[in-house]
Amino acid sequence: MAESADATLSSADADPAYREAVVDLLGVIAYGEISAFERLAEDAKLAPTLADKVDLATMASTELTKVHALSDRIRELGADPFVAMEPFREPLDEFHRHTAPADWYEGLVKAYVGDGLANDFYREIAAYLDPATRDLVITSMETGTHAAFVVDRVRAAIAEDHRLHGRLALWGRRLMGEALTQAQRVAADRDALTALLSGGVDRPGLDLAAMGRMFTRLTERHMERMGELGLDA
Amino acid sequence: MAESADATLSSADADPAYREAVVDLLGVIAYGEISAFERLAEDAKLAPTLADKVDLATMASTELTKVHALSDRIRELGADPFVAMEPFREPLDEFHRHTAPADWYEGLVKAYVGDGLANDFYREIAAYLDPATRDLVITSMETGTHAAFVVDRVRAAIAEDHRLHGRLALWGRRLMGEALTQAQRVAADRDALTALLSGGVDRPGLDLAAMGRMFTRLTERHMERMGELGLDA
């Protein structure tokens, strides 16, 4: 579909293939926020103090509030937001099922690393979008200042219990592996979305080498984040 | 403590007994929001559609965002917000344990009726507060437009299944009874908070007759809300 001769970067409304890709992209981001809300709200139950619980619950609420602007834009593009989200429920739910935290600290690392990885990926994709959609995607990535509390808590816990360091480092690798597995599944299923990245005849995209460099960047940023938490990636 | 000669309505900072009562009040409201967040996030799992889930999760997030302004004000009054919330955890958790919804519709009725009842009660108390605290309490009561979706969903469900009507009407009475039980428990435990309502030598309060009228008003509004949902109270 990306071969469409009138494909254009200027407006999501002009080209059906491009519009389909944007609806897919906004749908996956929106469902990602909903499932992040659900997981963070669930993980907040593991909080050792009421203050910690409020911090994680606030992260959950921040994710959820972004769903509304994404849904509005999907409606403007003539699609039903919940229909748009549907294809991504299974892979995202599967990701969360496979990465249910065993304790509070695994939950914190997941919140930080998972959110960061998703945001990096969407930011990469944003480069291939029209300005209006790009702004919306970038805005929905803003995580606020809540992430700082995760860094504090995890670093303090590792300093106190060195065995936690090894377990959480392993956990970070598992999160990355599971995220890649589900991302590949989505890429294989959603032609329009994949075509957005690989470009069209009149639209620049990523060749295999560029795709490889993108994954290298994502991996490097993941390693940086693990480093911020005081963990080896 | 309400007999304090310098008790004043003009500032929560002036009189220790009044300040203690305000810290209690803001503490119970704040923990009420946290526990409402937890219950609504949990009940959202029962949603029959993704759209319904987002609506209930949005109600949950709205409750949580109010916690921050309440916590800030408790800090201004020289208290730790989480210490202030602590005495109310057990009665509020107990309320939620005793009123765990059996299905999606019980969850919706609870969200609507429970939130409304709490707001009415805090609005009654607000009349006895200094203007700054009163504004904060009134602001934290604003529920937005999310409640409308509850009315729509419950009315539609009752129209389709008449047996649901009787079950939900009974459920509404149980919610009211359990709320009164826990409110009495709080009143018995928290002298400063109770003294706020009963007044002091230089401060008007509620005598028993006025207290009775207040409960009559709360009950009437509860019945109105049940009526809005299409249920007999």
C-alpha cells in the first residue's frame, strides 16, 4: 500500500494507505497507554508505603489521560478508536502477561524501562509522520517528572541489597526481549504500519540497514536507562 | 478541644484544634480518593467493552489527581499527608472490602452512589471551614462529566434485564448502610473531626437536631441519585 503514487507526508487525511498507518499507530499507542494504566494500577498494590503507591498510581493516571487526545484524532481520521486499538490488545496483553512483576522493584523497573522503550520507539516513528500527527505523538510521550522517583527507589534498594542488582539486571533484559518479540509480531501483522517505516516510491523510508541502526539506537537508550537505575544492561 | 477560646473560622493555621480537624478532614478525603482510584481501577477490569473500561479508568484517574492538592495543603498545615491519611485507611478499606462489586453494574452503581455520597458529606462539612480550605474541598469534589456515562449504562441495562433492577436497588441500600457504619466508626475515633461539626463556645456547630437534619439531607440526595439511575432507593 505504501506504493500509492499520491502518498504524502503533508496530511494524514490525503492518502488512504498513510491514513490507515496513522490510525494503526495511534491505536497501538492508545492501547499501550490503557494497558500501562492497568498494569501500573495493579503494581501499585505492591507498594511498600502509601506514598509509593500514590507515585505509581499517578504514573498510571498520567498514561490514561493521554488516551483521550489520541482517540479524538482517530475519530477525526474517520475511524473508531476502539476498533483501531483492537488488533493490538492481544500482543500488548501478552507482553504484560509474560512480564508480570514478582515484586515492587520489578514493577518499578518495568514502569521505567517499558515506558522509556515505548516512547523511544514512537519518537523514531514520529520522524515519518505529518507535523500534526507528530506533535500529538510527541505530546503523548511526555512522562512528566514522575520517573525520577523510580530511579531514587531502585538505586536505594540496590544499595541495600546487592542480590537485587543481579535479579533486576536480568529482569531488564527479559523486558527488552519480550518487547522485541511482541513488536515483531505487530510488524508482521500490520502491513500499513510497517509500510510507514519502509517508505514508498515518493516517500523516504528505512532500508534494512537504517532499520538496523534504529534498533541499535533503541538498544543503546535501553542500556542508558538501565545504567540510570544503577543496573548493568 | 472545640472549647478552645481562640477557635476561629478565619484560618486553619491559627487554632491547633481547628488545624487538627482540618488535617483529619483533608486526610480522610485524600485517602478516600486513593482508595476510590484503587477500586475503580480494579472494577474497570469487569468492563464489557474497551470503551467502558476507559470510562471507568478515567474516573479512577480523576480521583487520584485530586490527592496532590490535598497533600500539599496538609503539608502547609505542618503535617505529613501520609500520616494524616493513616487513621482512615482501615475504615475505608473495610468499606471497600464489604462492598466489592459482584459484576460490572454493581461496580458502576457503587462508583456513582459512593462518589456522590462522599461528595455530599464533604460539602456539608465544608460549611464549617475557613474559605481557603472550603475552596480546596469543593474543588476536590468536582467529578467532571464522567458520571453521565454511568447513568446511561445502568438505565440501559435495567431496561434490558428487569431482574437487575431489584438486585441493584438492594445493592444501593447496602452501600448506604455500609457507608454509615464506617462513618460512625470514624466519628467515634476522631474527636477533632467530630468537634468541627459540633462547634465550640465561639463557633457555631450542629446540635443533635441539626445533625439529624443533615443525615436526612444526605439520605434524600442518595435517594435522588438512585432515582437518576432508574432504581428505587
